[in-house]
Amino acid sequence: MRTDSDDGVVKVACVDDDPRIVRTVAAIVKRMGCVVDAYTDPQECWLKLEQHPVDIVMTDLDMPEVDGITLMKRIRAKWPDTDVIIITGNADKTVAIQALRLGAFDFFEKPVNSDELVETIKRTMKYRALVKERDRFSDQVSFLSNQQAKRWGISAFVGKSDSIQNVVAEISKLHRASSTSVLVTGESGTGKELVARAIHYGGARATRPFIPVNCSAIPSELVESTLFGHVKGAFTGAIGDKKGAFVLADGGTLFMDEIGDMPPEMQTKLLRVLEDGVVVPVGGTREQQVDVRVVAATNADLQQHIANGSFRSDLFFRIAGYTMELPPLRNRTNDVPLLARHFAESLSDEMGFPAPDFSDAAMVLLQAHPFPGNVRELKNLVERALIECEGAMIEPEHLRFLPGMHGHNQASTPPIEGDSPAVNLPDKGAASELPLNLQNAEKLLISRAMAEANGNVSAAARSLGINRTKLYRKLAAGGEA
């Protein structure tokens, strides 16, 4: 660690067995605003340095008992950030050059020329300032990277279901494979970009850029420019050179969302870049090498796209070095209470007020809802509830489900192994059609929990998050078993 004081004062130690040289050098260095300790005995200098390290040591080469090379080696071994300047006679230039090769920063010759000495000290101080700025910038990058890792890392995943824990385990594996391309599939709103960011910020590329690109949101005529950049005059409106997403993500991760919507003519160009790691901007001729990890995502069936000819099979195998499928929220209903409370806390913090809790009735409604919009829909629903709620409790009347989002006609989706069963309302044509209300939603939940627990009331109560006595009362009051 560099010892420059907070006020910018540089500490210097000067050692030479000639008292006149020491006095002359010390006087010049002091006039430059440095704090100087002068020694004629290298052993004394070493003992003082062990108590009070300095920024710069200026040492003669030819001294009795301990020569300058030996002293420099000891200093560099113990304080690698301390810069050593060699004081040498005209006949010692060969030795001085050797000292530079061994780690000395600079040297000046006897007899001491004040102008040359001042220039030597200035060079050293300028170098130290540059290194200090570099270290400060590196610390800032590390801090920002750590902050991003905390925000987007594995800890950002909320849920105890088997399926979400499997996702977390897969992300952890990908941290060890920093160049493997990844394809993340799943319905809209399941958190594909969150997975991509967790892969990035937990791995070796965390300090480099994470660049997201939504392939479906880019006009077809601008896809190539967005990905690869362009040069001035390449097309109408190209008023200057522009870097593309691949160059911006160099050393880091490029997240390509909805890659299934990429125009066929661009798929060939993308494949070549992924295979060669070379980008040529639109209208340009100069190639640029890039090192980019690609995480792609889609809610489409790419195998079906390949079958109908709208997606290249060779591009699929290039981006699908490792594939992950994210479960829909309706297949992990046990995570709904955890996610709802997580969103309530984080959003309330942003809004500047304490997070309200959810009443049992409100939570029953949430768990009964199929969430066709998945986690994104749940977050939006909680945000609206926070705006509606003026007390310390979110009630059913605060849950304003969007029109057409109740999922009455949605077919039941089989739950993923290890998860709680999906809670689906009856089909429209079912004989026992029930309107979506609190009483019917609660009956559905109880019935489903009892069936899953094979009639074991204790197990059903645990899955519902209530005590056994409360469940007995609800069953006695008409809850279906």
C-alpha cells in the first residue's frame, strides 16, 4: 500500500555516507514540499524505515557495510510500493543500469546538479500520482462491480421451490465457465435477464461491461448497426462513428433477449462473429477482435423455428453451449408469498415508506392467481397494491388484477417435479364453474393442498403456511378436502 499521506505530502528518506551529499539532496527535496529524513548510515535508515515507511528512498550505491543495491533489494522486498532512486558516481553507470533492471525507479549522478535532481523527483512524483489514480479507479470499478454483484447476483433470486433452487445451482456452475455461451428459455416475465446478469456478475467477467440488447425491439434495418456499429457516412443519418454492442461488451457479457426474433439475414452475420470473434462495422473495412460471452434468451420454441426455416440450426448450436429453462410462476406457487413480500419491501423502500404486510385473504388470492405474466406481473401487481394501500396491511381490495389476466381459460400446466402443484381455476366449461373470489380461491387452495398431502392435515397446513387448528376450522366451515 502506498504511504502518501492524505494531504498529498510525499515522504522521502535520503541515505549517503557522505554528509555533504545528504545535506544537499535533503535541502533540494525539502524545497519541493516533501518531508525528508536524512541518514549517513544505511543500517540506521533501515531501522527507521521499519518504524516509519516512506514513499521514496534515495540511496547511494557505494556505502560501507550495506551497499545501495542490497538496501534497495531489501526495501523492494518489504515495501514493493516504495520507489527507490539511486545516487551514483560517473564510474558507476553500469551498476546503476543494473539497479534499474532490479527495480530502481530512476537514478542521478554525482556531483549533484540541482536541476537534474528536481527533474528526477518530479518524474517519480508524477509516476506515483498516476499509479495512485489508477488504484483509485480500480477500487471504484471493484466497488461498482461488488454493488452490481449484490444487486444482480444469486442473492437476487427469491424462492424456496426446487425449480428455482435448481436455477441457482445451474448459475453457480456457469460462474466457472466464463466463455460458455448460454441460452435461457422460458415464458415472458420469468426473469431471463435476471439470470443473465447473475451469470455475468458472479463470474470472472464481473468487472467488465454487461450490455443488454432486445432483438425484437430493434428495427430490422438497424440490427446490424446496433450489434456491430457503423462508420460515419455508412448510411443516411450516420453522422459519426458508433460502436456496436459487441465492441461495447468486449471482455464482458452481451445479453441478446428475444433472439428468436432476429431477422434471418442477420443470423448468418451473427454466426460468423460468434465463430471468429471479429467485428466489422457497417460501412467499414477494419476488423476488430472482441472477447464476448453471449447469453441469449427467448420465449419462443427455437426448435420449431428451425423446423420451419426461420432460425438457423448452426446458430442455435452456437448460442446453446448451455441451456436453461425457467419455470413459470404458476408452477412454483409456494414462492408467491416470498416474492410478494420481497417486492413489497424493495418497492416500499424506493417509495420512502415502511412496507405493509399482506393479509391472509390477500395472500390466498395471490396464490390462487395463475400469473400468466409470471414474476413481472406479480411485481407490477404488488406495486399497484402499494399505491392503493394507505394502511399497514394489503387487503384483497388492493389487488387490482388487470383485465384479461385472471387466467380463467388457461389450461392447467403440470408442475415441475419437486414443486408445489399449480393452482388453476376451473375451465370455463367446467360444471363446477366458480367465479374468482376470495371464498372460492381459498377452497381451491385447501382442496389442492389436501389432495397433495394425501389427506394429511398437518402436511397440508404446512404447505399452506397456517397451523393445523386453523385448517381444521376452515375444513369444518366448508373448505373442501
